[in-house]
Amino acid sequence: MFFYTVEKPPRLSEFDLEIPENLIAKHPAKKRDNCKLMVLNKKEETIQHMKFSDIHQFFKKGDVLVLNNTKVYPARLMAKKDRSDAKVEVFLLRELANDLWEAMVKPARKVRIGNKLIFGEGIICDVIDNTVSGGRVIRFDYDMPSIYPFIDANGASPLPPYIDRKPVPSDKENYQTVYATERGSVAAPTAGIHFTKELLTKLRRKGVKQTYITLHIGLGTFKPILVEDLTRHHMDSESFSVPKETAELINSSREKNRRIITVGTSTVRTLETVVVSGFQITPRSGWTDKFIYPPYEFKMSDMLITNFHQPQSTLMMLVSAYANKDFIMHAYKEAIKKKYRFYSYGDSMLII
């Protein structure tokens, strides 16, 4: 048994683990639900090895499956500087207002306030400000109804830094859930990537209700923690929305003692952000910088579907709070031994 008594938050170094390079998934599974599934029973501290396509066995009629329906947009664009024709990568982080964007540029030292960047098809942008995180504020100028068709056609998928290869056109579909509808993320809610439309239909036929929240995931999800004392780390804020119908379904299901099954750490963080007294949630939109680490009492999740995350990441810490840090570390070592694939395009974990 992995008994773990916490009186104060664990330290960053307690989450250190070396993941073999050959186990970091660079490409998606050929079929979304054909990946491995590690099932962790946090009460009995047991581990089962299955396929994700068999996950329906753990659901029952009346369960509520909560998914993050954010949609990843192809955020990486190439441009040229005016006058010099130097190539610049523009990574669009978020739209601040109509045609006004926060972006990261590479090489940053060559892009200054007042520069113009040329994208082609009559589209240019002006660099109008710097950001505190080292990025730029840019304003697009173009003669068309919207910039989005150009971004969709010419942008590349914003693959995470640990997927050490250039994006390919198929990533636009693969690095996306099948239920994504709300544009706004530069990183996928990867726990949901394993679901197929057929599997979701099978769950609905079983009587499992499905509902959605939105949390637009930013680059902060890959931001390393630089302090040993976790209480001193601050998450980047991310935009979220919990619709009225989602809140009503979850609250009524809670009153009937139905299980709430969350897909991904982004979904958990969103629900825990909007919890009010009495273990109910309120419909709300806004920004959250909620950082969950051990010890933490989860109020809105009875089962969690998640991926295998980077050691010492905020995602791994949330999962460690959900089950038990020592048990999670043991499970990760078991995954390495069993040749599980790690990170965004990797295999899956179900915590019951």
C-alpha cells in the first residue's frame, strides 16, 4: 500500500522522474481508441492494463461524462519582415480584440515595435507592443471579411515542444478531439483525443449523459515550475465557460448521487473553479489560474480520465492530488516498464 500523509504541500523535486525518450509519443495512434489504458483504483491501489476502447465497461447508466469542447487552431504562421525579408515565425496565442493578437515571435530579437510582418495574400501586421512574457502585440491588416480562413488554411498545428518534429497537415485533425467546437486553444485537451464518435455513441446508448465545459488551453500548460515550494508557483490565467445546461445537469445528477466523470485536467480545474457551497457548481465564464496539487479535496469528480504527463508539471501534480502521489509515481514507473506511450499523443489513464 502507498500510504502518504500530507501535512504540507510536497516539494517540486518529489515529482521528478526520467521518461525514456523512446516512450515519448511523436505520432498519434492509428485509431484513437486503440491506445493502452491503465486503470487505477485509488482506494484499493490496484492497477489494470486494458485498451481505451474497453473503457465503456467502467460506465453505468446515469453517469455524467464532462468534456472540454475547446478547439485548437493552427497557431503557427510564417511571415517576412518588411525591408529585410527575414523569415519570422508568428505563434498566435490569443485574440485580444478584433484583429489585435498576443503572439510569440521567433527570432524575437529581430522583431521590434514598429516592424511590419508580411504573410502573403495581402495580409500584413504591425508590431505595436511588447508583452511581459517576451511576446508581442500585433494588429492584422487585410482586405477580407475575416482572418480566420487564412489562419486555418496556412497555419500549422501548435504541437508541444516535446513532440520534436515539424507539424504535418494530418496534425490539424489528430491534435484535436472529435467533439471540439469552440475555437481558442493552442494546446489540445489531450485526454479527450482517445474518444471516437462511435465510442461516445456507445456510451450514450448505455445511458451515460454527456455535457461540455470550455477551457481554452494556453502555452502556460507547458510552463515549467521554477520553485521548489509549490505554493509560490502561479499558473497562467486561461479563459473558461460553464454553460447553464451543464451546471444544471451536474447539480441535478449530484443530488441523485450520480457519478461525475471528468475528461482531462482542464475539465477538472474548470469545475473546481466554479464550485459553490453544498458541492454545487454555478454557470459562469471568466478566467482561472487555479493550481491544484496535494493535498486537495476534489468536489466535482468521481472518476478521471487523463494522459501520462511530464514529470514536475502542474498536470502531474493535479493527478497526484487526485489519487495519491506515491501511488501515481508507482503507476508511472509501471507504465515505463510496460512500454506505455507518454504525453499528448500517448496512452491513457483512468482513475476510479
